[in-house]
Amino acid sequence: MLRNFLRLLSKSSVLSGHGAEQFAIENGLDTVSPDWFFTQERWNSLQKALEREKEHRMGRFFSFLSIFIKFAT
């Protein structure tokens, strides 16, 4: 609903954060608490992705380190 309303009243097609909330309030649209968007499933998925990225970075670091040690000796 907000997207369609935005198309009619604004040149911008994307709003986020405070600007989106202010636009909704000024135009009489419903707003919800940020907690409404939280789901445990998405949180768990984010944590897994961050852990995989950390492991990937560490793997690259140790690969670089082993190559450096080979050339240094």
C-alpha cells in the first residue's frame, strides 16, 4: 500500500528509516514498531551467514599467511 501511495505523491521510489516513517505519518498511513519486522528465523539466518563469512575471511588469511611464509623462507 505504501509503495503505491508513494508513487502517486513522490518523485522518489524508495524511502527508508526516519524518512519513510515521517512520510507515512504525514500521509495518514499506519506505522509499526521496528520489532514487528523481527523474526527469529531471519535472525538465525543472519548469524549463520556472518559466521560463514568470518570463516571464509579466516581461511583466506591463513592461505595468504602460508604463501607468505613459503616465500619468506
